[in-house]
Amino acid sequence: MALGKDYATQECSIARALEIIGERWTLLVVRDALYGVRRYNDFLVHLGIPRAVLAARLQTLTAEGILEKRRYQQSPPRDEYVITERGIALWPTLRSLGRWGREHFAAEPLRVFRHADCGTELGTYGECPTCGTVVPVADVVMEPGPGLSPDPADPVSRALLAPKRLLEPIETGQV
């Protein structure tokens, strides 16, 4: 029997959420948007995702209010994808999933997330152990960890080698 495309018979908020974010590329697009990736080509080269799949994911994420399409150039017309509050609300989910992957499958951390105000590495639930508060996404600084390649092939990965706050746009020099 073929696997259905939705979870219509499931009385579960997790199943409803999976209808939107459950496809394997979707959370990676959201992750990159949190990292500051905004432009189609930057998503494309960083993720290594097929063009048709990326276009479909961006369309769905925009339609669901997780990303917002904004024009950044008139001639020729070019748009970027900016994460919305609804998308930012996925940070705890991505943080937990990344933490789980780090604990079970990584020898060394690829990225380290710190509280911008005090420099302390975030705790398991995105809290600052020093300040005793859950750190808002805009106050999180991402740094390369010891497991990250110091010489990545794509321009987005190279741009992400420098410490930066989440949500701030990255600059790759590509159009």
C-alpha cells in the first residue's frame, strides 16, 4: 500500500505540523533561513538541493507564512526569502534536533550557539546557564565548532565560518 501524502486521519498536532515541515529538505531550508540565508541561489548551493524541489519548498514555506518573499532588486526583479515569526518559532525544534544529532552522531560539534550578551554556550533547551533565561533567537551567536571543515567548498559555508548572530543576512557576494 502506498504511503499517503497527508495525515488527515491523525488527530495530532505533530501530524498536522509534519504536513508542512515534514519533508526532508524543508527543515534544512528553515535552518538556513535562521542562519541568515535569504537568496534562492544561496539556498541552492549551500543545500545541494534540486532546483524544482527548492522552488516547491520555498513556495510552500511562503504560503504557510514561515518565510516571506521580499523584492530586493527591481531590474532585473529579484526576491529574497526572509524568515517570519512563525518560522522563528521553529528554532526550539531545530535546536533540539541539532542537539540530538550532535549527541548521537557527531564526534565534535559542527556549530556552537552562544548568548550574545555574555558569550555563554546555550544549554540543552536554548537557555543561557549564566543568565538563567531562554535566549531569543536574535540574541544567539553562531560560531563554527571544531568539527566544521575550515575550508568549505560553497560560498555560504565560507560565510558561515565567521561568528554571526542568527537571523542577520549573510553576504556571499553572489547575486
